[in-house]
Amino acid sequence: MIRFVSVIAAVALGATAVAAYDDVVKARQDAMKAIAGAAKEPGAALKGEAPFDLAKVHQSLAVFQEQGEQLKSMWPDGSDKADTAALPAVWQKKDDFLARFDKMVADAKAAAENIKDEASFKAEWPKVMSNCGGCHKEYRKPR
Ligand code: HEC
């Protein structure tokens, strides 16, 4: 009976431990959604499917920098066991993974300094966006 109870307790504890990571997983997925949302309109402008809007582009770059910084602290050990699309590689190669956020932030900052018109936008924007796919390829489960 004691053994049975402790098994139940251990299972319950395990469930609590995973649930405890639900918030941080949601926070990082929300942050990713925020940058994806910010990328949408400039992405359409790049393809000529929306008008180029310089102010909007700078707003988006500010979102990348802000969320990119915050995202660095959202991968605690144990949150790999939660309901997440992040691959184990995130925790196996944590330094490389986190450095990619620094690079995304640095690229967004450089783009913010260099983008002054549509021509500079077309040259700079893809450099920032290459950070997304590059990281997803190695660190996110394919959908
Ligand atoms: C350093 C790595 C990295 C970079 C850079 C990165 N992502 Fe992600 N992204 C991830 C990981 C890992 C997940 C899975 C998160 C999870 O499920 O816990 C994810 C998830 C997402 C999701 C799904 C969110 C959801 O609702 O579950 C979207 C959308 C997304 N990223 C968009 C972007 C865009 C757009 C960029 C570039 C501007 C970007 N990401 C840059 C690693 C990255």
C-alpha cells in the first residue's frame, strides 16, 4: 500500500512538474507568434503583395529585438518534456541555440540602422529573416 501510494505521488509530482513548464512554453510560443506577426506585412511588401511602409518595417524590427532578447530566458531544463515543438537539440546545444537569438537581435539592429528606403529594405530584410528558418531547421520539430 505504501509503495502504491508513493507511485501515485511520484506520478502526480511528475505531472505537476510538466504542468509547471506549460507557462514558459506558452510564453515562448507567444513570443514566436509575435515575431511571426511582425514579419508578415514586411514579408508581403518584399514580394510586392503589400505596399512598402518604412515605419511598419522599423516597428517590426523593434519587435524582433525585444522578443529576441526575452526569448533567451525561456528554455529551462525540464521544459523539453512539456508539450513543445522544440527538439532535444535545444538543450543539447544550448550555447549555439541561444547565440542564434543574439544573432537575430544583432541582425535586426543592423537592419534598423541600414533600412532607409525600399531599396535598402529589400537588401536587408532577407538577412534578418534567414535567422528564422536556420534555427527552425535544427531546433524545431517539422510540422
Ligand atoms: C534561436 C532559434 C529560433 C529563432 C532564431 C527563431 N525561432 Fe521560431 N521557434 C523556435 C523553436 C525552438 C520553436 C518551438 C517552440 C516550442 O514549441 O516550444 C519555434 C516556434 C515558432 C513558431 C510557432 C509558435 C507556436 O505557436 O507554437 C513560429 C510561428 C515561429 N517560431 C516563428 C519564427 C520567426 C518568424 C522567426 C524569425 C523572425 C523565428 N521564429 C526565429 C526557434 C527559433
